[in-house]
Amino acid sequence: MSHAAGETAWEWDLESGRIQRGGAMLAITGYGPGETGSDPAWWKERIHPEDRASVLAAIDAALVGERRELVMLYRFRRKDGSYALLLDRAFVLGDDPEQPTRIVGLAREVTPPLIPPERAPSPVAAEPEGDPPQTDAPSDRPHDSILAFDRVTDPALACLPLDVLVTEVLDRVRSALRGDAALALLHTEDGVSLDCRASAGILPGASARFAVPSRHGIVARVAYSAEPILTDDPQGEGGTPPGWTRICRSFAGAPIVLEARVVGVLCVVARARLAFNENDRRLLELAADRIGPAFDRARLLESGRADRDRLASLSRTMVSSLEEERRRVSRELHDEIGQLLTSLRLTLRSSAPSRVSVDEIMDELFARVRDISTRLRPPMLEDLGLGPALSWHCERFALQTGVRVHLMTTGLERRYAAKVELAVFRVVQEALTNVARHAKVADARVAVRGAPDTINVLVMDQGIGFPSGSFLEQQSSGLIGMRERASSVGGRLLISSNPGGGTRVSLRIPIPKGDVSPSDEVS
């Protein structure tokens, strides 16, 4: 199957140290059966020297870290000496998370060869253990600035999935600056912290997802100054995030900017002291400019998925609500109206029907029909306007539930468009229904203020509340319906609640100039 898909499948037995390969290995690399060694060293030595360290670091991180999925992009030397760019996706497996037993993966070629045949440089001796050495001069840093810029701007990256593209750019800039890790940190919605959305390399002591404070420290300085900072003394530039002291002796950070707004920080950290230069600054800014749009595209995709999920949830809610309303009306028609009609028929068939009995039954029948009609759509909303309709509903709600409603309205003497008045009425109606169902209080407050250009609505209670962002807030059909009501007229609905602190529902609807109801036009 992997051969038909143009991929080479491989499995690395960590206990025996042997690798088995199959699939399209011959088509991709030129190595046939029997020519691919089972020793991992055969594979490692054919990885391009500039990519080898990052690939092995990624494998090491997956073996000891929380994230067991590997996505690696590297150049692999073919049999003829040219290089193929491979996208390698792998998983670390094992019953015991702390002792994995094997790695399985699929690799495919994603672009034509990027690098001509060349002789690999001699291996570099490993550095001795202990504190990392200091690097004081840019000349001590064996990377070619032009090649580094070419790798970050490589058009072939555009064909990669968004998550792979971001990770690959981070790894390339990390390698170019000789850092131990590169991270992309984005502001959270509340602005309290910067959340690590992607990383490359090994950052000891940090999991795949973590956050750093956005109010202090060198990372915050980059975010709020909107200027890069490259230094071998991060403590003197504002301090490192908690837990970074020993692993961040050098820091290079640049703001991630979208639509003239700083949304995050791209940073490279190193345990050695590095002397950065202007080329490093330009490369870092270039990488930040490259991954910014990628995050924006990811945000748009997530937003699109969220909108589809919301619409699907709304559709289910509408169908469920419609069926529930049909059941209620059917039950009332059958039980109440049907019973009254049966009683009327028996009375009329009696030998001496009482006029008083007939009138009583007819009065009750009319009252029931009027009650059902009013609940489906209150006629006084169209006849008298929003203010009287809200007063009537609050009085009726108090009689039915025992919850007193303190209503205050201003500026509702004028009429608004019918869809606007209906949206306000339904939001107040649903908010009060939620008070009766969930708040466990005896009082609620409703304030509606009308102005020529806006309508502002506030429904408050001092009930038990619920945690913001909880399942109740996200999945409640009533809250979903209120949001859709508000959205249908261009309004904005905000719901704030805390356990034990009550709930506050606010709605603001802008009124465009000239948007008047038919009754206004007539008058």
C-alpha cells in the first residue's frame, strides 16, 4: 500500500536497534532491496549534514517528551549522490510511555531535489559534557548567511501542511542561529500570557504546550516594543521566563506581526553564550514574517471549522426546539382544547343544554386558543410595541414562575424595525427562562434602553451562576439561540457568569440610519 502511495514505510525496533524498510524506497532514493542497511547509522549518515542534528534532536525529544508524533522534513542523499527532500511522519509506540519499544513511520518526497550532488563534510567532533562553551565571535559560527536566508524563504515550504511549515521554519532558523530551541509564542485572548503554539529543538523542562507571562521579562519586552532583541545577557534585558535561567543564556526574539498588530513572539534560546549580528536579526525577522501568515491561515481554518460546528449545533438546536414546540402545541390542542370541545359537544347534545354552561365552555375555549397563539407570537408586540410587550411578558412570567422581574425601560416610545423588536423580546424571554430554570433566585432585573442609533438590553440575576466557557455556556440551546438572534440583526450578545456570582446577559444592537418600522413610515 505504501508503495502504491509513493511512500516508503519503515519500522525501528528500539530494543534490537534494527530498522526495516519497504514501499517506494527504490523509487525515491535509488536503493533497492538488500542495499538499505538495517543499522540506524546507515540512515543517519545519509541525512544532509545541515539537517542531521535537528532530525536526531526531534527523535530524542519524542522519546523522552509528552508528544509521541514526529514530523520531520530533511534532505536524504540518494544512491546517485543527489538529495531528495523527505517529509517523514512517524509515531513512537510502546505499552509503557516511559519505555517505548519502536518507531514506525512513512516518508514521501515533497519536492524535486533542492541541492546538487556534493561531498558531505567530515564529521565534527562532539563537544565535551559540562557547561556549554562560549561563542564570542560571529566567525566562530559555521553557517552561511546566504544559505540560511535561502532556506527560510524556500518556496518549497509552501507545499507543506501548516503545522509542518511552521515547525520547519522554526527548526531552520534555530539551526542557523545555533540555538537549542526555537519557539512561536502567541498572545492568549485575555492577554495574560503567551502560549507556545509550535516549537523545534529540545527545551529541557518544558512540555509541548506551555505559556510564559506576557507582562514582564524579555519575551514581553519583544511583544510590547515590537522590536527584535538579540542578546547574550537575557537577565539584563528584563529577565527570562520562570524555569528558563540555565537553558537561556542567549536569547533572540522578534515580534510576529499581523495587520500592524503584534500577535506573538518568535524566539530562539541557547544554553551557550552567542554573539549575534545584523544578519541574525534580519533572518529572525524574516522567519517571523514567514510564520505570521501561516498562523493567520491556521486561525482562519479553525474559525471556519468553529463556524461550521456552530451552524451544525444551531441546526440541531432549531430542529429540536421546533419538534419540542410542536409536541407542546399538539399536547395542548389534544388535552386542553380537545377536552373543552368534547365537553361542549356533550353539553349541546344534552336534553336541556344550559346556556350558562355553554358560555363558560366557550369562554374557556377562547382563552386557551388565545394563550397558545400569544405564546407562539405575542400580537401586542406588533400592535403596541416593544415596551408594552415586555411589561406584559414580565408580569406573566412572574405569575407562572414566582420569580419577580424588575423591569426598567427608556426610549421605547418610538418603534423599531419588526425584526429588531422581535430579537430583543426573544432574548429577554429566553434569558428569563434560564433564570427560572437554573439561577435559583426569587428576583431578576431587566433593563432595556432605546436610542436612535442603538438598543441596549441587560438581564441580571444574583443566582448560582456557572463557570465562563463551561459546557453549559457553549452547548445550551437557549444561549445558542440568543446569540443567533443577536447576530441576525447585527447585534452583539455577551454573557458573563461566575459560580455563586450570578449571571449577566447584555445585548447591544446598532440601529442603522433610516431603519424604521412600517408603522413609523406611515405615521
